[in-house]
Amino acid sequence: MRHLTALTAVLLLAACAPAAKAPPAASIAPVSGSDAEALGDMSWTKGAMVAAADPRAVEAGIRVLSEGGNAIDAAIAVHAVLGLVEPQSSGIGGGAFMVYYDRARDEITVFDGRETAPAAAGPDWFVKDGKPMDFLTAWQSGRSVGVPGQIALYKTAHDAAGRANWASVFQPAIELAEEGFEVSPRLAEVIASERLRAVIRLDDNPVTAAYFYPDGQPLPAGFRRTNAAYAATLAAVANEGPDAFYRGALASEIVTAVNEGPDGGDMTLDDLANYEVKVRSAVCGTLQSGYKICSAPPPSSGGVAQNLILGLYEYLKPAATVNADESLFLKAFVDAQRLGYADRDHYVADADHVPVPTEDLINPDYIKARAKEAFAPDAKSFPGDPGVVLGGDPLRPMWGEDPTTPGAGTTHISIIDLEGNAVSMTATVEAAFGSSRMAGGFLLNNELTDFSLIPEKGGKPVANAVAAGKRPRSSMSPTLVFDEGGDLFMVTGSPGGNSIIAYVSKTLVGVLEWGKTAQEAAALPNIIARGDTVAVEVDIEGGLEAAEALRTMGYTVEERTGENSGLHLIVVRDKGLEGGADPRREGVALSLR
């Protein structure tokens, strides 16, 4: 297996990425735009870039940047448009993790706008008559809806470091909603999907049916769809701030939509009024190569999983590239994923509610020891125990195994502004079109099915079980990478449910280890190795060869088509910014100088 063409021909470049030192440890101290201007050397010369899933959203971000806004301002504008033109993926009825880098202060801040469970929720939230609810029933029920965090995240981030006028960042989305937007081919395809319509209630709910299926027919590509209700919602938020969303008439509309049948929830006005964004420190780890990977902390999986997988890959890859079997680089990536996913699945949850051994899981000593436990291709995967490895009490017995399988209604935005500040934000409504419930012109999430529907396994609690006010574990991995001088090198992230972890790690390995450009990394076949089966995307160049190589090595391979990654990344090169947009979606990366 020494000729794997498009995918593995580049694997011999694995040692070509330059060695680097880690930047100084980032602290968490968001500052106002005026304070940031007074600090440090602002001589950024590489311009700005926005990469996201729809050209109209990207253009909104570029507009805000060109008018003097910064990365946070642009991210709000981009996402407000995405909620209109890509409602199957995200919107203000959902939540997000935003990782923000302030170049002048050399600081990273994470804004956690993840949805929360209502006060009435508990471990048996999805248990009915002593048994877990059927997943599809739970998925489209009111009990699946978490308290949305997106609008609160917008305001918290903007207050911390935004520069543009608050109301102005919503103007592109308001204009587009009032004037109407053309339904894109991808949106039209998803709305018309008979397979999707069979399992969601989008065409059963009178409000969503009228919007997406006027006269009983799915919106066709090119149809000009206005959304006066969404424009009014954004205008109210622009004028009144988050209170327009979390209190008053719109809050009542949200609660009514959540609690009405069938299978209504139990959300209250107090749940909405009491929502708070969590401002957190990033989880950062340094690779042997010197690159530093920073992402969001639990309940996001990004900081733990990305550092685990890349750290494990460094130990598992061939020690030398000359005359090395190309397939061994592919094997190393698969084995690193299997180990990393097993640990993520077992330990990561909302650290405000349960203990998560974050620092232990990315400790270099643990990663080195864990690499030695790489599973045989035909062996079952299992979580490691950082407690035992690092000389403490065993940690693995604390929790039962968690089989949670999140949906894939998500989007990702990568931005670098004209001063070198950066945003990596992954936002979601969980499944396609969320809960199929609508209020104020936007869809409500079904994020609570990201919790384990089973509160315990084998007589032990599951770390990611439901609890009042708790945030469900997320695979979202908005990620920043820094080079040897402490300078920003890469901004990356993706939608895709549980596969997000694999998608994002593909771009990290692709750029840092295999010498790929941003666009080449996004276009590589997706390989997802969670559990005992390796899913390989075979309708992309190089995918069939990779699947055959892995099968020959003894792995159980599932051949897949139609992967739902939506990678958007920016790499900082000597000559300027290099963008990548996933060819599987409709996104673009546009620059500004």
C-alpha cells in the first residue's frame, strides 16, 4: 500500500512543517476597542479575511470590517445573516462557542453561549414510563429545546471587545430579511429532502410549514424569501439589546413554541431571563513541534479533543519520513482519533456541573502513555485513565459509558480583522432545522438531545446526563493555532455533529503535518474514527484509496458519501492570508486590505 494517490501522496510531507515554540500563556481579560488600540504594536500588514458558509454572510462581515469594525463585530454580522440564509444550520434560536484572540494584548477569550437546560430539567428529562424516549421523538419534542445563548453571546462579546456601533452590525441581515434573499441550492435541497421530512416536523408545524413550504411545496432554489418577523426581531435586539429577546413579548412567544404539543417542554420565562454567557479561559496545549493549539473548554470538546488527537498523532506517526510507508501516516491519524474520541466521550461534559480532568487529558505525560495503548485495528476502543497514569486516583470508574450522538445542524465562521485580531466561532441549532419550532422568524434548537438520554450506565452516572441549568457536551471545536514566535498562524473549525472533531483535526494535521494549503486541507477526504468503525468519505478524490488501505490494515471501514463538513479556515502565511472554504458547502473565503 505505497501508492494511495491524492490523499496519501502528501503524507510524506509530514515532517515539513516548521518546528515552533509555543507563545506565552494566554490570559482572560477582554478589553474595549479603545483600550486595545492603546496597547502594543498594531502594525499588522496582512489584511483581513472572512470565511463562512454563505457568500452573503461573508460579504456582510467584509462590509463591517471595511467600515471600521473588528473581528467580533464582523462575526455578529456574519452569523445574523447565516441565521436567515442557512437556517438549517444555525441561528439566534441556538448557541455557540466563540474563541477570540486580541492581538494587541496577546490574549484569548472564550465566550460560551451554549444553550442550557431549563430549571425543571433533571436526569430523567428524556425518560418516559421508566424508559428513555425514542430518539426521534425526543429530537423533535419541546423537551429538546435549550435556552438559546446566541444573542447573549453577541452582546457579551461586543461589550468586551467590539468596536462598531451595536445596532449597525445587524443592518446587513435586517436589510436582507426585509428585501428578501434567494434560496440557495443547498437550502432548497435540504428542505425538499424526503428522507429528512420523514423524521422532522418542519412541514407539520403550521408556522414552519408556511415559511418553508408555501402552498404545500418546498421552497425552490432561486425563490426570493422575505422574513419580516426575523427583521423585526433583529431590529428590536439592535435597539433594545438582549432584553428584547430574553424578556417581554418575544420571550413569551419562545416559551409558547417550546411548551406546545406534541411532546411539549417545560421552559419558563425565568429560564430565559436568567440565561448567562460564561466567559472562560481557552484550553491550550503545545505540540512537540512547538505549535500551540487553543480551543474552547468543556462543555466544548475542542480544547481537549484537538490537543489529544494532534499530540497522539505526533507519537504514533513514523519516526522518519524518508522511505516510510505512506499508509502509516494515515494509520497514525486513525489511531489518534480512536484514542482521542474514547477519552472525549467518557470524560467531557459541563465542568460547571461535573469534574472534568481537562488538564490531565492534555498533559504530555498522559498523551505519551496513552499513545502506547493504541488499539489494534480489530480491537474495541476504550477510554484511558489519566488519574492512574499521572499517579493519582483512578478516574475512569467515576462514569458510565456515554453513547450520545449529536446532530449536525451547525456552522463555522473564521475571521481575521485588519489589526490581526481573530474569531473562531462555531454556532448551532443541533439537528437540521433544530426542533422544527419557530418564534420571531427564527428556528429554535433541539440542543438538549446532545445530553445523554440515558442518565446512568452500569449503575454509574453518565457525566453528560441532563441537569437543571447544565450545558450539553458539544463536539464544536473552534480552534486557533499559534506559531513559534507566539504569532497567530491558523483559524479553523467546522460543523458536523460528532464528526466535527475529526473534520477539524484533519485541517490541523493537513496544514501542520502534511504541508497542505488551507483549501487543500479542507478538500481532503474526511476520515472519522470514533469507536470501532472508521468512516471514510469515498466520493472525494483519494477516499477510495484510503478506505482500501485501512481495510487492508484490518480496520472495519464504513464507506460514506455526502459528508456534512463545513470547514472554514484561514492560515497566516508570510505573503498574507490564505483562506479555505469547504467544497461540500456553499461557503467562500474573502479578503480585505
